[in-house]
Amino acid sequence: MNEETSKTQRSIIGRVVSDKADKTRTVVVERRVRHPLYGKFIRRSTRLYVHDESNESRTGDTVRIRECRPLSRMKRFALVEVLGRAPA
């Protein structure tokens, strides 16, 4: 069994907020966390740098990304597929 296939890789859905760099996208992943004291749900967001080999995603697209080996100082994720296109 190959070591790559034996590991479970995280798959995350997020929204592309920047496509200015070549083969790199900035994706925002939003999650809801419960406030420890008051119990209200708060939106928290994380910005991830994603490798997009063919430059297929654009700003506003909803994408699925997966964890991968470090590709640069900041990039730790790769684009799997574009789930939804942004309105033109």
C-alpha cells in the first residue's frame, strides 16, 4: 500500500477571494464556533493559500481543496475541483 493513499487528507470547501498570483489562490474558509460563555454562534474565517496548477478558479468561486505537502512557504493546500462559479 502506498503511503500517500494510506493517509486521510482533509477536504475543505471555501471561497476564492484572490486570484492575482500565478497558480496560487487565496481561499477563505468560514466556520461557526460557539462562544464559550454566552453560547452565541460566531463566524470565524481562515485564509489559506491554495495551489491551482491550471489557473482554473476565479475570484468568488466556491472550491474544494485538500491538504498536501508544503509547496512553498505559505501553500499547504491544492485545488481539487471548482464547485460553483461566481456570477460574471
